[in-house]
Amino acid sequence: MRLLEPLYATAMRLTRNRADAEDLVQDTFVKALRFEDRFTPGTNLKAWLFTILHNTWKNRLRGAAREPVDVDSERVEEASAQAGATDGSVGVETPERILLRSTLDADVKAALDDMPEAFRQAVWLRDVEEFSYAEMAEMLGVPVGTVMSRISRGRRMLARKLRGATHG
Amino acid sequence: MGDCRRFLDRLTAYVDGLLPPEERAEIEQHLAACPPCQDCASDEQIARIVLRARAVRLRNAAVPPGLRSRCDASLRGRKR
């Protein structure tokens, strides 16, 4: 099953630990098989599976009350924007090519894992999995405008973190 | 900043190259005159380039063998 790798990679970024990621993928897989008659052949199987993955994760968080689910809160977004702004003063002139060359996959994963969930999810789904804004809106159950705003803030946050990482 | 909001809302679509030419030109005109918005645009572009350059490796995580076999077993169970 060729979608297992991207599902697991995404689960790792959502849960940030291997045991939870494995459970999440397995639950997603079992649900997909149970509800396979709800999938319309010819539509996007990957988007359908990712929607199940995200819903399963959301339900788990709700059940465990590990993290607030209302990630749309302006406060969360403002707080993280400000947190980023304070460490954004170093190395502003860094050329992107140097950053690209000096950044390791592990740096990127660590920077992503350090971001609030809503932004981590948004940049991952857009730039790694390459879903459209509309697909993401459906998957995450939020308006397209919210999706775009999360991608924007998430990307800027990530750039600042990576710049910080390469400059020690 | 109130005026910048109008541009920042469309920054992602701009960076993704999804805006029609006239909107694109409007954003570029604003960016040329507004260093803070230009910084935002550069940061978005940098993150996008870094992630997309690594996308294939990032999304192809090594699946633990145990997970793969459990998923295979569920699949076989369904086909029976």
C-alpha cells in the first residue's frame, strides 16, 4: 500500500512520537477499510485517507484533552506570531540558498515539531503533501481563508526557526 | 498595518503563484514599497522552497515493519 509512507510521515508530524503515530495510522487504516463503501471511486483516495487521519487525531485529542482543539483562536495565532517576532532579528540577510544548503532534514523536522499544531499541519499538508487549499479546508473542517492564513503564518514561523537553527 | 492586512491576506496565494496577473502586479507594487511585507513574503518563499526541496524525503518516512504487517493483516482480513 503506497500511501502508508505519507500517512505515517504525517502521523509522526501530528503526534510527534512513534508509538502514537503507529496507533493513529493503524486506526486510520481500520476505519478506511470499515467505511470503504463511502469512498467514491475516481475521487482523491489520498485526500480521503488524510481526512480520516486528521479526524481520528482530532477525536483523540478531544478525548485525551491534551491540547486545546480551538486552534482558530486569534490568541493562539497572535501569541505565536509574537514569539516568532522576538527571535527574528538575527541573520535577516541570510540568502535562501545558504539556508537551503545548510539545513538538514532533521533541522526541518525539529523546527516543524516545535511549532503549534495548527501551523505545523498547514505547512506540512501544503508544502510536503501538496494538497490544494480547498482539499485542506475540507480535511481540517475550516474555511479556505483560515487555511491560507495558517499556511502563511506557519511558513514565516518555520523560516525564522530555521534561520535561528543555522545561526546557532 | 491596516492597509498591509489587505496584502498579507493574499500573500500565500501570491507566493504559491496562484494569483491572476493584475493582482500579482498589485502585490508586487506594495511589496516594493513596504519592507515589513517584503520580509514576510521572503520568509514565506524561503520556507516553501526548503520544504518542497525536501518533500519527497520528508513524506516517505520509513514505516515500522510491525505497523506494515498489522495493516497488511487488516487488508487480508477484509478480502477474505
